[in-house]
Amino acid sequence: MENAGIYDGILGILVPLEIIRVFKEKSIIPERPIIVANFTNEEGFRFKPLMSGSGVLSGDFDIGDVYKDKDSKGKSFKEELEKIGYLGSEENRLDKAHAFIELHQEQGPILDLEKTPIGVVAGILGLTWLTVTLEGRTDNSGPTPMYARKDTLASAAKMIAFAEGFASEISKNAIVTIGKIINEPNDINAVPGLTQFSLDIRDIDIEARIKGVEKLKEKLKEMAKDYRVKITFELEWEMDATIFSSNLNNIVREAIAYHDYPSREIVSGAGHISTNMNNLCPTAMVFVPSINGVSHSPEEKTNWEDIEKSVHILTYIMKKIAEIK
């Protein structure tokens, strides 16, 4: 288990498969059937949108639209599923479930920093993605004095620093990320006249996020006026927070208490298929640590001792919700 990507996602498939194998070996028969779900296109690297497999199942995405999605080479999602024999048929699609449990790496550093093996996930942060465009004037850097400039990159730099610090003004759980910058003309001796940057604003509190986004936009508008540049905002994507089943999370806590494992309450900053499945049935997530908070990387790893604890937790939960005596 030293290869990239073997923990993230795959962990949530291999652990329940192992549990079912043990149930079968011991002739344990559940009252409710147990399904291990391996969803298509969870990451969304090749086809957009991400999590479209679970999104179709939960009714959040239209299957016809998803089938039409094309990759960078113009190949459609439907054609590629047909090619590998994985198109499937609608009559075999799950339409209801008693509960959905997802085991996953945290993909962040909190559990590892606190040396805590199990996280009880309250929910997933909602998000707002904005593209901020600043328009000023492109000038030759040498002849243009500082007071006469309408420098969009310098303005963006001050706005970015402000936006990052603004997270604490939204709420204690809010995060603000600027991950993308486009700058024109992007020459060493030109005053930039057009700059774009992304804003990724997340919070578990829906109302706090919505109010925080509007307040941040107003602050950036004031800064743009001071710097004599035009500012516009384009909404790229918005998704409300996901709050998981309190009843299922109580079973997770019950399992933790039974095994006497250290744990902590946590929220997920990354999206997961549980986001969509929560719209289909009661849902919960269990986190294990990501060493150094690393995921989607060859360095991605979770200690075997923590994986073993997660197996015990998930086994207890599956016995409970599948009504195994």
C-alpha cells in the first residue's frame, strides 16, 4: 500500500469488502442487504462535473446531461462507459437505501496533528466559488509614475491578502482560498491592466457563508474604488453545506465508545460522494488520519493501526444498521 491514491477512496471500498468476506466466512447473515458502492467519476478529472456517479443516483444530476459530457479529446462519457462494458441499465440502479456510510481519509492534517485515529464527521462545508475580474490600464512601467497607475495586479495582491484574513470574520470554521490567478499582459516591464483571481469560500454554516460572501464582495468593491480599478464578480459554483444524520453519527460514537478509541468531532472541507448520497438516504462519514495531511499524492498514507481501528468501527456500524444479531 505504498502507491499513490491507494488510500483515498480505495480505503472505503477495500474495508467493507473485507468486512463482508469475514461475515461470509462466519456465516453471518444480515437482516438488511449490504451493498459496497464504487462510484464512477468521483474526482471529475476526466469528465465534469465531479461526483457525477453518485449525483445521478441521488437525482442531483440528469443522466442524459452526464452521458453527453466530453473529455479533452472529445470522447463522451456514455461512449467510454460502453467501451469498457460499464454503461449498466436503469432497472439495476439503486433507488432507495436505509443508510449510507462512507469511510475516508481526512485529506487534511487535523487528525494526524492531534494523533487522533477516528473522526466523527458532522458534515461537509458548503462553498461559493467566484471569479474576480479587475480591469485597470496597461502602461509601460518605466514612464508611468506610481500615482498615475491603475495596476490590477498590485490591487489584486492587496485584495487577496485581505480576503484570506477575512475568513475569521465569517465564522470560526470558514476558510477562504485563492488558488488561481490570471494576469495580463504578464510582462516584466508592463503595468498589468487586467487581473483575475479565484475565491473559494467555505463554511458549515450556510447563513454565515452567504452573508460572509456578500460582505467580502462589498469590501473588495471599496478597495477597487480606492485603487481606481473596475471590479466584477462571476459566480462559478455554489453548494450548501451537508449535515449528516445525527442518528447515524450517534451509532458511530457508540462504536467508538465500545472500542474505547480516541476520537474527535470534525467537519470535512473537501466534497465527497456522501454529499449526494445524503440527499438519497441518511448518511454518515468516518475519517481516518492522512499522515501530514497529504492526499492525491505519492506520499499519501494512513497508518495500518488507524486502518485497523476503522475496520472495527465500520464493522460495529454495519452490524447495527444491517440488524445483525
